[in-house]
Amino acid sequence: MRPLETLLLLANLLTFLTLAVPPLRAASWARVVAPIALLLAGAQVLADGPRWQMVPAYALNGLFVLVWLLRGRAPTADRGVRSPAGRIAARAGVVLALLGVAGSSALPIIIPVFHLPHPTGPYAIGTVTYHWVDSARAEVFTSDPEDRRELMVQVWYPGKGDRSAPRAPYVQDSRVLPPLAHLLRLPGFVLGHFEYVTTNAIASARVSDRESSYPVLIFSHGRGGFRQHNTQQVEELVSHGYIVAAIDHPYAAAGVVFPDGRLAEFDPRMFDPARPGHAAFVDTVLPFLAQDVSLTLDRLALLNQADPSGILTGRLDLQRAGFFGLSLGGLIGAEACHGDARLRACLFMDVSVPADVVKAGLWQPAMWISRDSGGMNREGWKQADIDETQATMRAAFESLHGDGYLVFVPGMYHANFSDAPLLSPLAKLAGITGPIDARRGRSIVNALELAFFDRYLKGLPSSLLDHPAEQYPEVLFESRRAGPDGH
């Protein structure tokens, strides 16, 4: 929790004790506790912003202040003079108030304004967001023939650190959050506290001068997700010397807000209740979505020549470009890697592989990180989706023309591959994440990603990829190295 939230909850508890415990009530300082609690509530709302998890604490604060005022106005002679029924009612009130204090304190702890883990690499992180329009490509998700494809792309890069600089927000426009909540069958306000989460990045920071340029990675989000939902992975890679461009795919994302205020919401055709893991409509738009990746590479090349913001000019090494994506983002990436040779290394998380990619085989080094069919079954996946994911990953791995890695991490659920484990300490108990320790799962995925891209984009040796069992004995790991002829 944030400091003012903690102080408010402590003030509520102390106010309750002064109202419920006679010896404390008689103390001279007791008369100022309730007013201080009220001031803290106001300060917290003004300084931090209100969030729904704190509403019970606000209500309890107001109730305690009201009781304090009424007690102060009651005649002294009447205090403590109660009938048996009055004493029972008073005791019941104390119990209910105690339950209220406990409940109002638990809610913001269970669903906190979470903190992203601090990256382990030597670089600070900067970030900047771009809006691009593809005038040559008609928008297929809308009925207006004049619509053209637009993208919002957020770029993270190794930056020059400034400890005093404010950190960039996790979500830049909170209007993308209600559509995501609705996709999860939750009320629209439930994810509203994301707007208070800050990252480890500094907006528009200067690029670090440790290297003249940095290899580039493209990230694609999952179906109904948003470009920031793997920020902890992104920041970890950037801290080790990569530039990462995360694409918001309009109509495949929960919501994409353009600079003029328009909101492109999720297209319901992207989800089929009969096949939650793979809607048939996805197959028809997958090549179109893959073109978003190629457009991003094109525009990054232009930025490298002359960035209007003056930040990235000459700093992007697009000769060392790779891709990583989760779920639908992995499908998009497989199609993009199949069609765009500029992507030199490709990593896919917990997703099936398109049939054309399996048939043709990827020429780039590729890695799949997922879990076995038992883990998918325990999470509740339908058998058809399990079979498709397992079979196509295996087939794509075996049809590779370049080096390949097929990795299964026991105990992971789909959400473990994103920032979801950070949302609540009870995510595992709620079945949102798998039985694996969340930090252990994050460590495995981050280490594998970094080792893979370090080997194939930076040319660095990797003991982890050569001997994974020494560091992560629980991981099921297969690798294949291409011969001189690419087989």
C-alpha cells in the first residue's frame, strides 16, 4: 500500500480503539484522533487519488467521526448509563466496527496499487510513445472504407538515470481499463487503480551513452490485453541493453486511445465462447495484425534516421532486431517472423502456432516458453485448445530451419507469463496464477528471454541455454541446433 493509505488505516484503527476502550477514551490525546483521521482521509484522496478498494475505509472513517461528534455532544451524566439491551447493542456495534476495520484494511492489501520489481540490469530506463498511421493499409476491423490502420507504440530504451525524476505511469490513459475489466467479466471500475501504478521508467529520458546503439525487440500483447501488460519483462530486458517497442493492436487490444481522444475497443469477434483459446475470426485477421509488426519496424527505421522527439535518432540497431509476444501476441509474432526476415530471433509464450508457419518452418532461431498439457488442464483449458497448442508448438519446433528451444515451466498458468502475479498476493489462491512461486516463475522466464536474445542478437555465450538444469532443474528443456545447411 501507499504510505498515506497505511496511515489512514492505522488512524481508523486508533479511532476505533479510543471509541471502544474506556481507558483510552479518557486519555487527553483521544479527543484529537478522529479529526486527525478525517484529515488523513482528505490528504490521501487529494495526494494519491481515490480508489475503490479504499471506499470501505473512507466510509468507516466518516462513521467513526460521526460517532465521535455525537459522543461529544451527549450529556456527561448520560454516558455509560445503558439498559441491558443498550449494552448488548453497544457490544454488537463494537464487534461490527472491528469487523469493518479488519475488512477495510484487508481490501487495499489484497488488491494493492502494486509495484513493479526493480530490474536487475545496469541501465536506467526511458520511455516514449508514438502514434503512427499506415496510409497504405485500410482498416479491416471497421466498416468505413476510408479508415486507415493506426497504431500506438510505446518504446522503452536504456536511459540516463535521474533519481529525482518522476516515473512514467503504468497506464497512460485509464479509459483502456473498463473494456479490459468487462472482458474479464468484472465491473468496469475494478482495474481503475492501475492508473496509480508507476513504472521504473522515466518519460522522454535521454538515451544512455554506454553504447552507440542498441538491439531492438518488438513486443505484442495478448488478446484483449494492452501494450503494458508485460512491463516487468520489458523493463528487465531494457535494463540489460535492449530497446523494446510494444504495439497496441487496435481492436485486438482491450482498448487503444489515440491522441485525438478516440477509443478503439476490443472487437468481440476476436473471442468465440465455443473455442476460448482460438476464435476462427482470428485466423482471418492474423496476417493483417502481423503487418503491424512490419509497420513498426518500418517506422522505427525512420525514427533512427530522424526522431521528431529528438530521442532515438541513430540509437536503434535494426540489424539486430527480434520479437517476443504472449498468447495472441505470439501468434502475431510467428506470422510476422515467417514473413519478415528483419526479425532475427523470435520468442513465443504460451500459444499455438499458425498452420502456415508450421508447414514452412521458421528460419530464425526461435524459442517457445510454455507448460505441459497437465498444467493447461488444471487451469481449465478446453481439450481442443490444449491439443492444438501442444501439437503445433512441437511441430513448429521440429520444422525449424534455425536453432530452437522448447521450454515447459511446471506450475505456470497463462497469467504467470504477464504482470498478473503482481496484481494481488492472493492471485494464486484465486486460481489466477499457477502453483509455482510467482517470483520463481518470473525469474525463469526473464532469464530465458535474456539468454536467448543475448545469444542471437548480441552474440554472447549462454551457459543457461547450454546447461539449463544447473540453474533451473525443474524446467523441461529441449534444444536443437541447426547444421551448416540450416537443418
